[in-house]
Amino acid sequence: MRIKIAAKNFHAESFETIGILTYEVKPEKISLDMLPEKIRGLCRCHLVNTDFRAKRGTSAVIPVLEGKTRFVVVAGLGVKKDSSLDDVRAGSFRAVRAAAKNGCKTVAIFVEGAKEREISRAAAEGAALAPYRFDKYIKRDDDDKFAAPEKVVFAAADEKGLEEGRILGEAQNFTRDIANEPANVINPQTLAAKALALADELGLECEIWNEERINNENMGAYYAVARGSANPPRFIRVTYAPKGRAKGHAVLVGKGLTFDSGGLDIKPADYMTTMKGDKSGACAVLGAVKAAAELALPWKVTALIAAAENMPDGNSYRPDDILRARNGKTIEVNNTDAEGRLTLADALCFASELKPDFIVDIATLTGACAVALGPNTAGLFTNDDKLGTKIESAAKVSGERVWRMPMNDSNLRKSLKSPFADVVNCGERYGGAITAAMFLEEFVGKDIAWAHIDMAAVDFVKTPYSCYVKGASGYGARMLVSLIMGL
């Protein structure tokens, strides 16, 4: 799908769908000047008769059947002073989604204030996200009209903002595609193949370690988690380096459990059915490095993934086992279903050895974070207040919600102590998201700015909302890139 700015000889009536993103006013005050005169009156009557006031999240889809134009979509952004970039993103999404549902191949969109770069970026993100659906395994009926538009043109927009938005939206869709794949399709080896293919396409550096190399590299915590699976682990490193001197080096670590049964501490059936999504952090960092390269950002960006499956087997690691991580710290296992932090421990050790300016890990880590923050917000933990503030700002730009969580509870930290090893892998039940973050901090190098994003609640969408359809959300890819873009 092409997303572009309108040419000087632009005529809205040559498009099958015309989208209007407008702020909340009375129906008779909504500007329709951009519409061909023949359909203006019809659209005004529809808005007045339905008392459509362009409230946040509302849309009017008006069939017009005049010339080439088949539909006019008026998407409400809410009260202007309270409106956000996410309202623009969602409004653009609704306009293009309506076109896709009706099989329209061309869309023209008018957005108030679109000459501002951030508004254009948000609008283009919404347009890029709109046609997404993961249906490769479904045989569709012949009367299914859904199809991604071939061309979306924005009137009076910022060209650079549109291109940024297109790249960011497509990166999120790339992230969704991998995250939505079931475990019989994406395992550690095929995830590594995806990373290699991405690197080959964009000219990135890529290194893959097999199980023998992982063991020889003293990644004892990560290797133990992978032992029970017939699918061997793969440690994945993908690096984008800008031309010339880089402004800095950002390392993004994604949790890459391609399936998590819980291991010997096996999960109940209801909690196992969505575990293909336990690789969502890994998918997000691959999406982020893809976008960083396509945007030609001035920062060096490295994505690290300790890919594994956590399965019960005669060779599985056990409760009471004591493991040794790459940095030499020993870990007593008291729950094999707290496996993601073990794989991340060794990945964070390796990340620290790269001496980056900062590290951000993103992981579907704890149910406790989902209980604390609900289904639409991720938890943010950090050892560096400046980095935390920058991530919060990036989240506002991307519309991906985070909430800063505390890490200064010394009593909770005590629950990670073990009489037999340096730490246990799972602290007490209450405050479980916090103790998980505290555990990860044990494996971050001294004086390195680090943040942990617990996305356990937001990796999968059950009920569509805003720019999200049912399935993998692709959460985090745009936020991580927005973070680096803002530095």
C-alpha cells in the first residue's frame, strides 16, 4: 500500500473513499468543503439526521455512489483541546479500515493540522495499520470484499512525517505477523531464520548461536530453560549501524519464548493456549531494528533475542536446580514457569558486555503486571530516571501506554535471597512484577542505564479497539523506535 502526499492537481472525486478527520462540533459545522459539490449536500443531511458530532472514536460511513467515489468516512477526533496523536492515529485507521472492508482501492484523507510532522506521522501510522488482519490460515468466502487499499493520499500533509508513519506502521505489522504465528511454525530455529532474512533484506549484521555455542558461552540459565524441548535454542543478534559516526548505541533485548508450557511446573490448559505470544518481546525488537534501519536513524541499534521453548521432558530443568548465569551469579530455581527471566538474565549479561549507552528489555514477563495495570498498559521499571522519562515520552508519541513502577522496596528485594545460591528466580507472590524486575537488574552491568518493560498484559488483543484488531498487538516496536528518534 502506497501512502503519499497529494499532488498539486489533486481531485478528491477520483478516489473511491474520502476520509475526513475532524474535531468535535455540531453536525452542521463539520467542514465538508473538500468534498465534490455533488455529494456535499447528501453527506451534510446524513450528519445532521444522525446528529453526528465527531466525538472521539466515532465514525460516520456514508455511501454516496457518485462517480468514482463510493464512500465518505467522517472520523471523529473528539474535543480539539483534549485530542491526542492517538486520536488522529485511530481516526485515520477507521477511515482506511472502512475502505478496506468495502474493497476500495484508493483513499483520500483530509486531516486538520496535517502539515505538522507528528500529526502526519500519526495519521500515516493509522493508515498503515488499518488493513492488517492475520488470515493466512483461513479460507475466505468469495463474497469477502476485504482488501488493503493500493493507494492512500493525504491532502496538505508533511511528507517526511508521512514516510516515518508508514515505516513505523509497517514495522508494527511485521511484528504482528511473527507474533501471530503458532509454535509449530515459529520455533527458535525459524525465528532465527526470520532474523537472518530481515538482515539480508536490509543489509544488517546478524549472528546466530546454536545450542553448542550457547552452552560454551556460559549462558547456563538460558541453556537450562531450553533443554527440555526438541527444538534447540538460538541466540540471535541483529545490528543496524548508521553510515558514519553513530550518536550512540542502543541495545534492545526481547524475550523470545516461542512457546511456554511452564516446564515441569506446567501451566493449566487455559493459561497455555496463548503462549505462542510469549515471543512478543522478541518480535517487537526485530520490528524496531527494521524501522531503525529503514528510517536511517543516527543511532546504532542492536536487537538481542535468547530464543527457546520451555517444555517438560526428561532433560528439563527442575525446581531446586542451581544454575550459573554468564556473569557468574548462581540462581536457585523455585519455579520453572519463571523461565523468561532466566533467558533474559544471560541476554542482559551479554548486552552489558557491549557497553551500550542504554539497554531496554521488553518481555511478556509476569501475570502480576497484568493484574496490576489491566489489559492495555505495560509496566515500566528502570534504574535510570532520565531513561524512564524518555520512554514515557516515547509512549505518549506512539500511543502505547506504560506506567512507571517502583523498584525501591527493600523488603521485596529480600524475597529474592536464597540460602543456597546468589538469588532465586521467583520472589514472593505479591509484588511479583517488581521482584521479577529486581531479578533482571542483577544481570545488568554496573553504571549502565537500563529499563524493563513488562508487556504481559498487552501482547494480545481479545477485543478490538483503537488501531488494534484481534490477535497479536505488535506492542512496543513503534515505542522503541520513537524513543531512539527522540534522542
